[in-house]
Amino acid sequence: MSLPVQAPVSPESQHELTALAGGWSADQQLWASGFLAGMAAARGHAAPASAPALKGTVLFGSQSGNGQGVAEALASAGADLGFELRAVNMADYAPARLAREELLFVVVSTHGEGDPPDDAADLWSSLADPTGPRLEQLRYAVLALGDSSYAHYCQTGRDFDERLAARGAQALVPRVECDLEYQEPAEAWRSQVLETLKEEFAPAAAPPRLRAVPASEAYTSARPFPALLEVNQKITGRDSSKDVRHLELSLDGSQIEWEPGDSLGVKIANPASIVDEVLEAADLDGDAVVRLADEETSLRQALTGEREITRLTRPVLERFSGQTDHPDLTAALADSSELAPFLFRHQVVDLLREYPLALDAQTLLDVLSPLAHRAYSIASDAQATGSSVHLTVARLTYEQFGRAHAGAASTSLADAAAGGEIPVFLDPNPRFRLPEDPATPVIMIGPGTGVAPFRAFVQRREAQGASGKNWLFFGDRQRHNDFLYQVDWLRWRKAGLLELDVAFSRDQEDKRYVQHVMAERGAEFYDWLESGAAVYVCGDASRMAPDVDQALTQLVQKHQARGAEAAAEYVQQLKRSGRYKRDVY
Amino acid sequence: MSDERKLSDVERIKTASRNLRGTLEESLTDDVTGAIAEDDTQLSKFHGIYQQDDRDIRAERRRQKLEPAYSFMIRARVPGGLCTPAQWLAMDRLARTHANGTLRLTTRQAFQFHGVIKSRLKATVAGINEALLDTLAACGDVNRNVMASPIAAQATAQREVARWADVLSEHLTPQTGAYHEIWLDGARLETDAAEAEPIYGATYLPRKFKMALVIPPINDVDIYTQDLGLIAIIEDGQLVGFNVSVGGGMGMAHGVRETYPMLGQLLGFITPDQAVAVSEAVVTTQRDFGDRSNRKHARLKYTIDDRGIDWFRAEVARRAGVTFAPPRSVTFTQRGDARGWLEDDEGHWHYGLFVENGRIGDTEHQQLLSGLRAVAEVHRGEFRLTGNQNVWIAGVAADQRPVIDDILKAHGIGTGVSGLRLNSMACVGFPTCGLAMAESERYLPELIDAIDEIMIRHGLDDEPIVLRMTGCPNGCARPYAAEIGLVGKSDNHYALFLGGDFEGQRLNRLYRASVAEAELLEILDQLLRQFASGRMGDERFGDFLVRSGVVAPVLHGSEIHEEAA
Ligand code: SRM
Ligand SMILES: Cc1cc2nc3c(=O)[nH]c(=O)nc-3n(C[C@H](O)[C@H](O)[C@H](O)COP(=O)(O)OP(=O)(O)OC[C@H]3O[C@@H](n4cnc5c(N)ncnc54)[C@H](O)[C@@H]3O)c2cc1C
Ligand SMILES: Cc1cc2nc3c(=O)[nH]c(=O)nc-3n(C[C@H](O)[C@H](O)[C@H](O)COP(=O)(O)O)c2cc1C
Ligand code: SF4
């Protein structure tokens, strides 16, 4: 083989290369060309395409990073096939560009009560405008992320799909909706998209590409890393009404690297107590033999390690309802505003108790869905704690239908003995990161376990010697019992690193929450915003986050003194510029 | 007078405090912590408030990454220990609503509240003031609660002495307006002129200062352990003057020979009209000559020991413009309180109520708190707190006695107490006292159970012996002036001191540096056996130990560290 005359390598190198590759098969030579192209790409040089590559944009609207991951994976898989796909955050995308796009992929989750993620809001409102331009030229595909326990399941994805179609764009493949365990359906969608692209648009001489997989992505919900539980310490006082745990897990040997703001996915077996309750409610013997992925096992074992036995989702309810046709269930399934509260109120065991059914062991197993992971905000920065990752886990307990209930994962974690292993994987959240510039002031609002990531934030800011000021709003029930990591915050305050404000709802007659303290400190809060502060909110999504959002808008309105509309715009602008970020659950 | 050495840190805080204000107001509103700022914890003492934490759960809280379980001890000053039923009811209510549900009578005739959380501090102090008691100067480097014998066979003598206790207490109370500003919501009762501290000056005293008045023959205020003791000389039922004793004190540190307890020495006799001037002169001399660089050497006892009693007498005489007459002779017979009903020379009845270690609460067997509340609701006389942590229900008309008796009985109060228990005291110790090294108040009752058994075995069933326990060598229950002194060393271990006298005129001596219960009981068993068989007449235990050579008498406090055996 002779190399082109204008080869950008020396004759000696050409010689070595010829000698090396001369004896290879055609397949091997083809692989090597990809390998080398990959090396070049890794250094930032794309292989010069022999024909202009098909260009497309993968837009993501993502709050906690799931969608971003999916979008980036599609872009990079597309590149492997020679398509030039760019993953772009919706917040960074000018809506006017839609008119010139030919190929568009939308990966978007749903938040709030069927609302778009913060970053998707602007694009969504411009798409919703009926006077906008027609998009006949556009082929698109939508991947919707959501959680079927919400009333408006994958609403934003559906809305995008509908609006694009209404503007005349043509779907390349049908919309796919993903529930909490989104990885598998998302991968299936990606393959389908890529297959269709290959069929409809011949790829530009596609060099196969080797891509280094970052180690942390190597562990997933399906293949978690067994982390050693080093510490399990209750950190609420002895008279607390809550049991919150500080866990320290060793990630030694995993090469998992995280950033403050990331969460840890935890896929832990269900507690025996809940398994027993489910067995009793279903009137089944735990020793019954069932088939699971072509292997025989006991029902108890399957329920413990392989099935989701607390949280209900629509598909589970559908399958269950299919066995009984109980009018309550059909009604809940028929009315989307009924469904979410129904799913929230009932755990699997409640369904079994309230709507008794003579299910056999295998059917029960088939009705239930695979065990899902839970996310927990990481409460430590690696720079401060080495390879051990800290979590702050509240044991979920509540009364419902006259009985005590517990959450599966939080119970297992709270009861886990130090020295054992906990299956985990990194659940990165690139949308919830400290400002790049350490001089930027940071305001953190994190009541309850919402404070967890902020411990990592302040650890990082301390390690960085960041010049930007830090301000934490914390709240819980009682200062004496529920002030999570009080000693840390007080230390940082004393060191002059942290401004600290607290609201304890049960320490005085009136209920007092973080939003009240924000209002009281409104003037200073606004000053901080004016000096460029970034605002972070973490914790309860159902009440806290909207209340805090409202308090923020109101304090801006009061101190900006330019009316409600200007305040709303101010807050919107904070979001757009990445200075108002939320990680709520 | 001025000293080249570096002033102690507390001196810096006092100086910067703007007459004890510091940043207390900010500390009180700081809602991220149950504590007050570090410097303020020194200043709050002048206001009668100690920051403490529940030591039982200190380690647990550390693991929980929570700050210690902070709460505050508040001490209410009760000059001479006299308090009205209305005041008692107010204290009782505050104990139940704002503190830990108990009232604590102290070894200085005062009330203490434990477990008051920061957010309730102001309301508690305000409540105490509404009852016309206060907490100012209950602690801190000032004159503390002025003690006075609460009971005497001659009623007039008791009244006279109580009046002088009040006068002296008032005269030596700090004038700072900070107290009213901070605790009584800015209502500044004092004028700016009063703000200057005429007696104390801007930095107050080098250390705490304690005074008491006693009516012989009952030494129920332990007069020789006081910085300043006024021993009432009663002739024909009338107060004719005082013998003045100075330089007593208890606090020391284990094995640190530079620290030691002292009993007071006599300056001489003065007439009542000289009492204020002499007391002020003692205070100002200590103010000017006390050691401000080393708080372990700052009490009056060291000032006098360093410069000599003659120098001190001359300085005080000069400042007060008096000449000391030779002291009159006095006799003391006991320190403990009597129990049960006692009639004075005017036909008033007084009920001596034993309160074990001063702790007034309700338990299954005995409802002291509720019982005394019920008494206070019907009682028309007064309550008199004693220096032995007990209380007199004083001034009861003869026909009211059955009413009181019934109430006490209904609450399980007034059952049998051995002579040992009656003459015992324990300081607070764990879990509130930050300085405790071993249990005290919570442990002494069961230890006495065990010693009582030994006493019975040796036929000493009702022998009164002064036994005092403290959780550390600071000596809050005056253990070095006891026949048996037990001073906390570490968990379950106590230094044992023996050979003090019954009346409070001789210190004891270290006998064993560290004993646990088993060894202690063995030692006591042996000594009590010897005592039972070898005592002469009604010789007291402490005197027996000295006479029989078990311990050599301590003639100067600094000898106390020298182990007896
Ligand atoms: C409540 C009381 C003991 C009791 O069981 O009744 C008490 C309790 C405390 N004393 Fe005392 N002392 C109490 C009478 C005494 C006495 C006896 C007396 O005054 O007749 C003494 C020995 C006499 C003396 O002063 O020499 C006494 C010598 C001390 C000392 C050592 C002083 C010294 O000069 O070395 C300290 C520690 C200190 O001041 O540094 C101390 C300190 C303390 C503190 C405040 C601990 C602290 O500084 O953090 C204790 C609070 C414990 C708690 O949780 O309540 N307490 N203290 C007494 C309150 C009296 C009052 O109403 O004012
Ligand atoms: C990004 C992210 C970060 C998170 N970070 C943290 C963290 O740092 N710390 C932390 O503790 N948690 C955190 N969570 C929440 C956590 O993932 C779990 O949801 C939580 O621990 C409960 O899981 P569980 O398995 O114990 O309960 P589950 O077994 O999942 O039970 C939950 C179910 O119980 C029912 N239920 C719950 N509450 C009630 C109620 N009051 N009344 C009636 N029914 C009810 C509902 O059906 C609900 O679906 C985070 C979540 C996300 C998404
Ligand atoms: C506070 C909150 C509200 C949510 N609301 C909805 C909803 O209304 N409908 C829905 O389908 N999913 C809802 N979800 C689920 C998310 O869409 C789902 O977790 C998704 O995987 C998140 O993807 P992202 O990380 O890309 O934002 C909600 C999640 C959170 C945390
Ligand atoms: S003697 Fe020591 S332990 Fe006891 S109350 Fe006083 S300071 Fe505390």
C-alpha cells in the first residue's frame, strides 16, 4: 500500500506505518483507520469527511441531568456513524434557528406539575406561539422523560411532539416515553433513531470510532458498584421526630469521580419487613418457586432483590388492573388527575390489601416492575473526603390506611450495618454545579435533606479558597434535634465562610419556613443577586420549591420596585443565565 | 498594686464588655445555635446565668454532628435565704414552665433553675424579677448571694441579722444598667450616673467574693469558709456587733499545692454601724490587691495569705476608718439544720424540711415540688432557704401546723432520715455542671444507703456525721470542711478527706487520693468500727480521727494535700 504523496507525516513514519499494517486483513486495516481517526477526534481533530456529513441538533431540556446524558449519548453515537449531531441545551438555543434546522432531536423531561424543565421554558413558549413559522423542512424525534406516578406523565415531551407536528414538521420515529428507569427505553430509542438515519440518509463514510468510556459511567443502575458502607450515623437528636442518617460509602476501586451537585444512584435490596408485608397481603408463600430471567428462584428472593415493591407506577397499576377490573382502578387509570394521587397514596402493599386478588406467585412477580434505584444527593466533596462519598438519607415513614408505612430504599439504608456493601452508581447532575468563577457569590436554599449537596458545595468552596461569599438557608422542625450538620455550618460561619439563616418550624408558635426568612432578609438577598449571586434550591419539590420560588420573585419585586412583571422577568433571566438552579425531588 | 504580668482572659472580656453588656443581646437572638458567644458565656455569669450542656449526651451529640445540648443554669439571689410564699410560687411555676421541672436549693441559700433553653432565658429572668428576686451578681466576679442564719432561738436576733444581710447585699450589688437593658427589655431603671460602679470599678473584682452572717451557736452558713464572715454577737437578745472573719474559701485543684482551702481568720470585733464600711473596705482591698493575672490564685484567701493578716487588718481599718476591737468569744455546736417543728421565743413555729441535696422535684415516692407548692398556697409566713440545701417553712401559727403537716404527709414528705443523711450535702455535678469529674448529687443518696448499713452494723444508727460530696475539687458543697469529704476525681473515683470537725472550725486532710466505692466502704467500715468502740463520750467522728491519730489536724489549708496515711 502506498500513502498519498501529500501525507502529513514524515517518510520514516510512513515507512513504519506501511510495515506495521502491511500484513493486516482488510477488516483489521479498516478498524485501524477508525482507531486512528478516534485518536485524532479525541485530540479535537475530526476526520475530514469525504462527503459533507448530515447535520442535526439534539436539543435537551433537562433538570437533573438525565436528559442531558441521553442527548449527549445520541450525539456521540451519531458521530460514530458519521452524522454530525450536536447536543445543545435548550437554554442556549435561539428559537429562531428552528426555521433552518433539517434534523432535530428533542430530549425533554417533565417537571413540576407537568411543566417543562427551567431550561426548556423559553423554547417551549416560542414553540407554543401559534403565529410562529412553519417547519415543513424539519424531521424530528422526541424522547420524553418522566415519571408515571405524576398526573401529567411526560407532558412536556408530548407537548413538544404535538407542537412540532402542528408546525408541519415530520416525525422521523414515533415519540418514546420513558419512566424513571429510563436507560433501557432511551437506548432503544437511540438505536431506532440511528437505524432510521442510516436507512434514510446514507452516512458519510462512517469510520467506526473507539471512544474511551469514562469510568464513572461504567457503573449503572443495571450494573452498580458495590460500595463499602463505612459509617451509618443517625444525625437527628434523640428527641427528633425524624431519623436522618449520615452515610459514608467508600468508592475505592471504582474510579467514580463526582462533582458537588451530583447524586449517587443507590440500588439496594428491599427490607425484609416490607417483603413480608407484601407476601402476607398477597397471601403467598415466600418459598414459592418463580422464574426470573430464565432462572428459578424463590418468590421472597425475587421480591427482595429484583422487584419494586413499594412505589407504584402506571404500568404496574395497568397490569394489576388487568387482573381484576376493579372500578376504582379503572377509574384511576382513566383520569390522569386521579392517577397521580392514587399512585402516591398506594404502595404495592396497599394495592394488594385494598383490592385483594388471588394472584399466584409468578403472576405477582410479572405484574411488578424491576427494582428501581433511588437518587441521593452527594453531601461531600472528594477534595475534602477522598474517595468516600457522604449521603444524607431520611428514613421515610408515614401512616396511611391506618397502618405504618416505610420507604423501601431509605429503610434499607437506614438499617444497613457499617461494613456491608451498598450497590451504587454515579447519577451526575451537570445542571446543578457551582459557578465556574469562584468569585461568584452563592446562595443555597436547602431545608431538610435538601441541604446535602450544599455541604459538598461549601467543602469545595473552602478547598478552592473561593473568594465568592456563601449563604445558606436551612430549615427543619427543631433546631435542637433536626439541624443537619449543624456543627459543620457553625464552623464555617465562625471561619467567616458562610452566612447562615435558619427556619425551624416547630420552635415557636407560628410555623416558620425558609421562604419566610428569605423575605425577612430580602434586601440583602436582592443585593447579593445584584452582585451576581447564583441561587441554588434543593429538597422538597411539592411544597418547598414553589414556595421558595414565589418568595424569590416577591423579594425581587419588593426590592427592585418595578412591578410584578419585571420581577418575573428578572427571575426568568436568572434561570436563563444559569444563576437559578434547582434540584428538587 | 499594678502588676506586670499578663491579665487573665476574663479581665480582657470584662474590660471590653461595656459594663457586662458584651454581645449578649446579639447572642440571644442568634437562632442558629443554642449557645451564646464564647466571650458572652463569661459575662452572662454576672447576670446569674451559666451556659451548660447535658453531659450525659455530649458524646452522642458529637457523633450526630449536632452542637452540644446547650441549656442554661440560672441562679436567683435570695439574700439571707428569705422568700415569701408568693415568690416561692413564682419560682415553682418557672421551674415547671421554663426549666427542667425541678428547683434546686443551693449551698448558698439561693435557687437554681437548670435546663433553661436560650429562647426562654429572657422570660425566665423577667419572671424572677417580677417576683422581686433577681439573678444579677448571683455569679461572676462580684459579691455573691449574702448568706445569713435563717433560724434562731431568738426571733429578734434573726430579724436583725436578716436586715443586715439585706443592707449589705444591696450595698454590694453592681450598679450596671446592662442587666435591666438586656433582661427586662430596655427598661433602664438606673440613671447614667448610677452606671459607674462606685465599689467595683469597670473590671469588678479579680474573682468571686462571698459573705455570710451567722448567729451562734448554729454555724449553718459555714461561716469560716466565707471570704467575709460576720459572726453576730447577741447579748440579751440584742445584736451588739460582729466578729469579722476574712479569707475563708474552699476551691482548689487535685494535687496542685499552690491551691488550697482556707478557713477564715478574725480581724476583730465591730459594732453593727461599722458593718457596711468594713465590708466595703474588705471588698475594695481585694479589688485593688487581688491577683488579676491568675484566676487560680485570685481569691481573697490568697491575697491575705500572701501579704499577711496584719497587713490586711490595717488596710481595712484604714479604708473603713474603724479600729477593730478584740474579738468576742463564741461557741458553735453544729452546722446541720434541725428537722421538724421548732418554736422560737415569740411563739412562732418553724418546720425544718430536709431536702436531699437541695433538689426539689416530684418522684413516685415523694412529691416535694407539688407538696411545697401546696404549702406555699396556704402558708402565711415565709420560706427560709438554708446553707445546707434545706428549707424552713417559717413563721407558722400554732393552729396552722396540722394543715402543713397534712399537706406534707399527703406528698410523702418528712419520712425518716438518718443522722448521716441529714448532715450530708452533695453539689450538683453531672449532668449539668461543666466542671464535674464524677457524679455527685445523683450518686450520694445511694452511697449513703450503703454507709447507713455500716453505721447500723456498728450501732451508730443515728450518729450525726457531716459528710459532703462534690463532683470536683472546686468544693461547692464545702467538702474540705466536712468530717468526711468526698471529692470527685474521675468516673466513680473520689479523693477521700477525713478529720474535719462537726462545727466547721477545722479543715480535713487528704486520706486517700482516689477510691472507688468498694474500697471506700471498706475504709469507712474499719474507721467506724474503731470509732464505735473507741470514742470518748459523745466525741464526734472527725474529732475521734484526729485524737486517735488516724489523721493529723490541718492547721493551715496548704497542708490539706499531704496524705494522712
Ligand atoms: C449550686 C452550687 C452547689 C450546690 O450544690 O448547691 C454551686 C454550683 C456550681 N459552682 Fe460553686 N456552687 C455553689 C456553691 C459553692 C461554694 C460554697 C459556698 O459558696 O459556700 C463554693 C466553695 C466556696 C468557695 O467559693 O471557695 C463553690 C466553689 C466553686 C468554684 C471554685 C472557686 C474557687 O475559688 O476555686 C467554682 C469554679 C470557679 O469559680 O472557677 C464553682 C463553680 C460552680 C458552677 C457554676 C460550675 C461552673 O463554673 O461552670 C456550678 C454549677 C453547677 C450546676 O450545674 O448547677 N464553685 N461553689 C452552689 C451555689 C451557691 C449559690 O447559690 O451561689
Ligand atoms: C435528585 C434526587 C436527589 C435526592 N436526594 C435525596 C437526599 O439527599 N436525601 C434523601 O433522603 N432523599 C433524597 N431523594 C429522595 C430519594 O431518592 C427517595 O425518594 C427517598 O429516600 C424515598 O425512597 P424510599 O425508597 O425510602 O421510599 P419508597 O419506597 O420509594 O416510597 C415512596 C412512596 O411512598 C409513598 N409515600 C411517600 N410519602 C408519603 C406520604 N407522606 N403519605 C402517603 N404516601 C407516601 C408514595 O407512594 C411514594 O411513592 C432524592 C431524590 C432525587 C430525585
Ligand atoms: C419535582 C419533580 C417533578 C416532576 N414532575 C413530573 C411530572 O409532572 N410528570 C412527569 O412525567 N415526570 C415528572 N418528574 C419526573 C422527571 O421528569 C424524571 O425524573 C426525569 O427522568 C428527569 O429527567 P431530567 O433529569 O432530564 O430532568 C418530576 C420529577 C421531579 C423531581
Ligand atoms: S463542686 Fe465541681 S462538680 Fe460540683 S457543682 Fe461545683 S464545680 Fe460542679
